[in-house]
Amino acid sequence: MRNRLIIGVVLLALTTAGTADFRGRIERLQSQLEGQQSEVERLKDELQKKGALMQPDQRQNLEDEYTRKLRQFEDNYKNSRDELQQKDSEITGAIVRDLATVVRQVSQKDGYTMVFEKGSLLWAIPSIDITDEVVRAYDAMNVKPGSLSAETADEPSVGRFGTSGLRAPPSAPRRSESAVPPPSEPAPPPSESERGGGGRSTITK
């Protein structure tokens, strides 16, 4: 009797396993940036409401503080965004490689002849979709992202589902893109030409 051909499909979706530390890091950075932005907005509001009534040296000191903290906030925002995007890319790649290892394990256990990535198929019957099984199996392992692919790196590649060169599918969600919201644009300190007569200054949005 000829061997029966059994085909499965899987969507290499990201799981929540191993990302708790990353989410905590995002929340801490977001809280820090929100605090800095609030301080910038407070200084902006103070300049708008009280700047015209201040002595020139007091107003200049407040403007200098506003400019310094605005620049610091913008620098921190850019650095945090770049750091999160790089870390997100690393974690995404590690999880996808781990999932490929889990796909191989599940396929061998359940007797699948081959498994295709779901994104490359036009259509398949739902009953051969093993995505949920793979995700549950990976979540249950509770391992650090990348540890599974590292353990199997030296194993023979015959019959393996591609664990090298795998990338996250284009539709995979990106955690860091919306994790830290872009800053609003606080108004810059008033220029000399914007200051009214008598050395007083006004700020416009």
C-alpha cells in the first residue's frame, strides 16, 4: 500500500510567549516619555500665559529651559523608538525561527508529510490548519525567544522545515510601531520679532 500524503498549513503568527519583558520595557519608556512631554507642555503653557509679564532675564531663563527640555524629549523619543524597533525585530525573528522548530515537532508527531506556510497558499481546507496547535505548543514551552532554534541549529537539516533564513510574514503585527506614540509639536520659544513692544513676548500656536 502506498504511503498516504498528509499536508498541513500553518501561519507563522507571533505568540505572546517570551514577550512580557519587552512589553514591560515599552510601558516604562512610554511612561518616561509622557512625563517629559508633560513637562515640556507645562513650560510652553507658562511661557504663553506669563511670559509677557516676566522680567526679560526671567523670561529668557524660562525659554532656555523650555528649549533644553524640548530637545531632550525629542532626542529621547527618537532613541527609544529606534531601540524598540531593533529589539522588536530581534524578538520577532527569534520567535519565527522557534515556531519553525515547533512546526517540525508537531508535524512529526501528527504524521504530516509536508507543511506549507499559509501566506503562500491561495486556499486550503480549515481542517489542515495546524496554526493553533503550533502556537499552543510553543506557549506551553514557556521558553526564551530563540532558544529552540539555537538548540536545533546543529541537527541534520534533512526533512526540516526551513529554520534558516526565515522572516516574519509581511502581515505580522509590529509591536513597537504603536507602542510609543509620536510626540505632539510644542511651539518653539518666541523669536525677537514675535515679541511685542516694551520687551514683552507672546507665543502663538
